[in-house]
Amino acid sequence: MAEPVSVAAEYLAGSRARAARTVLGQVVLPGEELLLPEQEDAEGPGGAGERPLSLNAGARSRVRVVCGPGLRRCGDRLLVTKCGRLRHKEPGSGSGGGVYWVDSQQKRYVPVKGDHVIGIVTAKSGDIFKVDVGGSEPASLSYLSFEGATKRNRPNVQVGDLIYGQFVVANKDMEPEMVCIDSCGRANGMGVIGQDGLLFKVTLGLIRKLLAPDCEIIQEVGKLYPLEIVFGMNGRIWVKAKTIQQTLILANILEACEHMTSDQRKQIFSRLAES
Amino acid sequence: MEEEMHTDAKIRAEIGTGCSPRGPGCSLRHFACEQNLLSRPDGSASFLQGDTSVLAGVYGPAEVKVSKEIFNKATLEVILRPKIGLPGVAEKSRERLIRNTCEAVVLGTLHPRTSITVVLQVVSDAGSLLACCLNAACMALVDAGVPMRALFCGVTCALDSDGTLVLDPTSKQEKVSTWLWKGRGLEAKGPESPQWDWLQEARAVLTFALDSVERKLLMSSTKGLYSDSELQQCLAAAQAASQHVFRFYRESLQR
């Protein structure tokens, strides 16, 4: 019972808010607070030696950072709400401190505006299709949101079809709405996904990994068989190859990718390429 | 980034940190925890404290029935299933305690009109069951990625009849003391009679739920007789013990 206090103090999460920069790449737990870096004076608009007049002379100005998934603003600090690794991306151009976010593993999808997802049509009611996207509510899809659709020329969508679309409205207070056209009115790959093929579910982290630029897995898979593949940010992947056997092999590889190291993966690919 | 993102079934059966079984100084039992062991729920965890083991699964944020939806926050549901028999009133009351603790910690306002369901199954009960359920629920919520403002843990302590504190008691140490009639027949004799035996077990059992940010008290559930100062003593001991639990959480959540 008489624990030395010094040992305990180290592990008190949140009792000493750490600077966000020092924690990059480490695992953070919910409840921890992170300090934002302060603005440097050299960035004043007038050039060396000039500083913009601030009304509140006492307050130190902080850099404007974007708070990504897993973080919430609380006062002038960031509160961690999910467990994962803290990441940071520098701003491409302009001012601002970039984006901070927490890379966490999740199976359940929460709709986000702009995300491309694969949905399954569950109901047709009047002019609206109800599409199940794996979130807490089915999304609504209007029949006019397809390329070349007019009131006379309705799209051929049945209950049970797979739809690849993006969210135009997705916030916590409203029912999510999706469309199958982009802002110019072109389909751009979206719409009803064709016949055959296989739809399966993976974790959201794996999808992000596969969609990252220069993903080795996709390049290796592409060399194996000719295939069509659609990734939905809601954890769903649709895959189609020439034969059913090849489709199943591809599905198994992608599902297992998560748990394999890159060496094991290369082994399996080489074995498959031989056979 | 690839190698950091691996999630091979997340089997991290961690051994309890620094706390060997039952020394006079540190009195928490051996801990172990395993995450992501069930394929259907969005998050799952199994928590082991000595011989007490609880399996938790979390579904959410998912669809909610219109009758149960709350317009501005998530509806949290806890289901606790005992090892044998049908769930009874004791399970219902524990469910309510766990639900109130989770509601204080989960950021429900980020997911209004959804439901977050925590399902707990008692695999084996050897004392400190409520604390073990709380720990399992916390690990499962973290595994599911439900946004939380802090982590929480449960600690149980038992007060002996002479005032000694036992943290994380076994079921034998938890039995609140009682008079045992070892005489014969139904004579209406009082406790002074030699045929009554006083079981030297716990006089009171207290369970606390503490949060990880400032060790604040989230929930307390007590049974038995204790004085004001003893309550403060138990609370302080539980706060000290919770540091071990949070350190164990941190180690087991490092990938």
C-alpha cells in the first residue's frame, strides 16, 4: 500500500500535458492532453523585426492546427479521445500548423463527408433509395444523383444492388446522404457496381493502408491476376477476377494482409505466382 | 507505417505489472487482458484478475430503436450475463452501475441517436467481480474505438473486522461477516451463546470506479458496515492501486 509516489507520478496520464511534438508516433490513451506548439515570431507579415500588434498583449498566440480524428479541442489544448498513434502532417502551403490526428483501429464506420463508400441498397421508397453503409443509419440516395438521370430516365437500381458513391451530407445530427456523381455531374467511377464479384468486410485501418500512395500490396496483387477492385472507406472491398477461384484467393489474401508481415506476404505471392 | 499498423489478433496477455501474488505491500492479483478476440462485435476484450475473468463485447455506434433514442447523445446499454442461471436482480443493479460509469466517460454527444451496447459475460467469478467487469468494459470500449474523455478502472477493497484493508479480495475474503449457527435445533438464543460462530470474513466490501485523468471517483458501490474515516482510507488505497491498473492498461495498449 505504501507505493513510492515518484513511480506513480510518471504514469499519471494527463496530469502533465505533454507537448504534441514530443509524442508524435507514440501510442496515446484517451484522457491525455497535448499542448500545441506556439507561434514563432519570425512569421510576422512585416518582415524581420516587425510584429503585428495584438490587442491582447499578454496572451501568446498559438499556431492554427487542424484537429483530426481522435482529438478534440479543449481550451487551448488537445484532448485525446481514442487510443492509437499520434500523427502529424505539415501544411503544404500557407500558414497553420498542419493536421494532428490519432491513427486508431476500428471496425465500425462513421460517415464522413466526402468519403467514397460501397453501400447495399436495402429499400426503394418513392424517389429515394435507402443504402446500408455500415454506419448507425442507412444513407439516402436520390434517383437523380446518377449520371444522365432525369425524371423520365430513371437509373436501373434494384434492392440488393451494390452502389459506389460519396457522401455529400454526413454529420452527427442528420441522416447521411450520398450521391453517385461528382460536383461536375460526371460519374467518375461511381454508380452501380456490376454483376458478380465478391463483397467482403475488413477493418478501416486496412483500407487506409491499402489506399495509401505506393501501397505494395496492391501492386503485387495487380501483377498476379487481372482484376477489378473497389475499395469503400467503410471497410468494404468488392473484388472480381476471371474465375471464382481467383476471386476467392484475392479475397483471402486481402483479408489476411492485415495480420501478415511483408515477408510472409511476399512468400505467399511468390507461391501463388508459380502455381 | 506498414509494420506499425499490424493488428494480429491483438493477443496481449499481459502479466500483472510488478504485483506478485499477495505480498503485504502490493495487494492486487495477477492481471491479464486480451483484445479483439471476438470477430462479430466492433470491440471486445477479456480481462482476468487472479481467477476472476470477464469477457466484454461492444457494439456501436449502431442503430437504435426510435423508442430508445436520445436526440442529443448516444444511448448506452449494458448487458451482464452471469456464469450460470438467468440474469437476476443483482445483475440488473450491476448493469446500472456499469452503465452510469460508462456514461460519465464516453463522449455520447458525438454520436446522437445511436446506441452503444456493452455485453459482459462472466466466465469465472472468484471475487472482485464488479471491478473486473468495469475493467473489461473499459478495454472493450477502447478496442471498439468509442470516443472517451478518459479511461476508467474498478478497484475493490474489503475491510476486515479488525479494520485491515485487503485490495482485490478473493470471494472467500469478500464474504461479509455473518453469524453462523452451529447448534442444533431452533433455539432462540442470541449471539452470546457459544453455539453461534462468528465468521471472520469481511465486515464491508467497497468497489470504486476511478477515472484515469485525476483519479476522481466515478462510481462507488458498498456493502457492509464502515466508518467515515475507513471510507476515506479505502478510497485512498483504491486510488493508489488504480495507478497499477492504468499502467497495465498503458502497457497492454502499446502495439
